Amino acid sequence: MNVPGLAHPTALGADPRPAALRALLALAVVFVLLATTGWTAVHRPEGGTPLRAAALAAWAGARVDGRPVPRADADAPTVAHFFAGLDPAQRSDLAENYPLVVGNLDGAPAATRYRANLLGLLQAAKVEDARSRDVALTPADRATAVRRSHRFASLAEPGRQIFAFDPTGTGLVAEVFGDLDRARRVSVIVPGVDTDALTFERTQRHFTAPVGMAESLYEAERAAAPDSRTAVIAWAGYTAPTGVGMDAATGHMAFDGAVRLKALTGALPGDSSVALFCHSYGSVVCGVAAHELPARVTDIVVAGSPGMRTQNVAGLHTGARVWATRDQGDWIADVPHLEVGGLGHGADPVSPDFGARLLSSAGAKSHTGYFTPGTDSLHNFAEVGTGTFGSIICATGADACGRGVSGAEQD
């Protein structure tokens, strides 16, 4: 959508209309889109199974040698201290008896979470398989149950490192690539709209889904810095909007996601530094979270961003470096970059006034191609993720975006 004088000022210079009028026009465009193009608020059904709720109820009364377990919402240090006092057999027993709780405990050992989530996935797959044959359900619900059963079984395949899994509603999941315990640098993929357990991975358009993004970035990081100890997390750990509708145009889901992102980054094992790679609505989540993220988050990279709910980098109140990129053919450029009455996400992160370091994304091809092998964007992401920075490709073709950053941060 190209709106003259709105997303693209005329060749004669800046839009001469007053700022307030431009804002009202942009808001009107958004409402027209919502009314005429199928952009509607989507209320996600809870659906699925009550597995997680039952697991939480059982966990509340759990004991280990007479000692109560920490609350399911306990902070990471409390959980880490508790698990440090357990022997391997006790950790294994908790994972096997309470998989849908232990697999999501920030502060629990990564290996224990992987084991718990494997069991939780198998458990959930069986429940969904039974639901797929339940004649009391609608054909649509049975078909969804079939898809969920297959997805959960796929995620439970041997060798996968599932760091979080909750089958409630449309599902939350996170997967680790690499050795999280030994990593000196951890990259986290924060995806955008239409992300849930079913869309967490795709066979077709592989690199548009969180798993494909993470796999691609991990391989690129290993190629860029073979001796650097890195790990990548595909994180679908928040409830994302469905479609480009009212939920996507507001920030309420981003605020919930920001809380979860803060918890994730603060609870990762060791003292690794963290780089966030925030795509589309995921950049809204990262923008909302920025001021509360731990100091270990050294870099925030946004790609195809509708905005970060601020007018500039200073408004993020973060010490992290902020990088931004957008492909020339990305339709997100035509979304009004403003915020009026809670609608919209603020200034364009690739505008010069925003103040982000602008990266090239040549070859990305529209809104979902930023993690495709061979693109400038993936090359740049690997440079940031490994902390090498030596061959960053800036959007202008100069080295301005890498000024003040050196490869000294490499392991």
C-alpha cells in the first residue's frame, strides 16, 4: 500500500501538512485497512488440553525428601539454588513426574528442562491424538488436534533441545541450537505475528519459521567464527498476534511478551552475553522490553520492524547496541510508523532520525527472507551474534554502522 504524502513524502521535500493532520490521516488509513481488508481482532481460543493446569496443581504439593519445591513462578536464582541441592536422580524424578512444570522453570538446569519437555511433548501428543478421534469435537477441532499431535511428536524427536513447552491454547515453545551451558554468546530469535506451536517450524518456507531462522543463524555463526562458543534459541515463548489485525496494531501482546523475554534473558545459564534478533512484531516486544533487559543483552537487532514503541534509540533506555534493517521490497515500509491512542508502534527504526545502526539486508526478498542463506542480513546477524563485527555490511555501503565496534569482543 502506497499512500501519497504518508509513508513516502513527495520528491519536492517533506510533507507540508501539519504533524497533527498527518497523524490523523495515518490513523484513518489504519482504520480503513481494518475495515476493508480483513484486518480484524482475533481472539485466540484456549482450546487444547488442560495439561499444564493439572501439572501446576500437582506441583503445588510436590516434595523432595520432605522439602517443598519452589513455586512454579519463583525467580531464577531461587529455582537454581533449589536444583543445585538435588542429586541427578532427584532432578530426573522431578522431570519425569512434573514435565510441564520443570520444563518451563527459569533457573532449572538446561539438561533437566530438555528431558522434561521431551516427556511433556510426548504426553501432549497422546492427548491430541485422542482428541483427533473425539466425535464430540467439530471436524475443524479434530483436524487441529491431528496437526498438534504431529507437531508435538516432531518436537520430541531424539536430539532436539526443547527449552520450554506449554501446550495451553495455541502453545508456547523454545528450542536451543548449540551448547547453552558452554556458550559465551547466545542469540535469541524473537519472531512476530502468526507464531505458535504449529508454526514454530515449517517444511516449506523453512527459513520463515523460528526453527529455520535459528538453524540458519547458528550455521552462519559457526561459519563466521568457528572457534567461538555460541548458541541460538528459537523463542516462541509469548502469545503473538494472529494476522495483521488489531492485536498486531497495538502493544498489549508485546507487553506480555516483554515480561517473558526479560525472564528468559535473565535466567540463561552462565555469564554469556546475549544478542536479540527481533523480526516484525517481535521488534515491538524487544522495544517494550529494552529498558528492563539485563546488562548481558549487548545487542538488539530488528528486521522488518513496524516500530519499537518509541521515537528513537534514546527512548529505549538501553545500553545495548541497536541495529536495524529492512529489505527494499518489505511491505512493512508502508505501515504508518506512528502511535496514536495506543494504535501503531512509533517511529521507523530504519529512519535516520531513529539513531539505530543500519544494516544491509540485500537479497532478503520482502518481509520474511531475512534469515535466508546468502543474504546480507544473515551475514550481518552472524557478525553481531558472534561479536566479530569485522565484515559488517552497512545499509549505506560505508562502515558507519560499525563505527566504535570492533572484533575485540570475539572469544
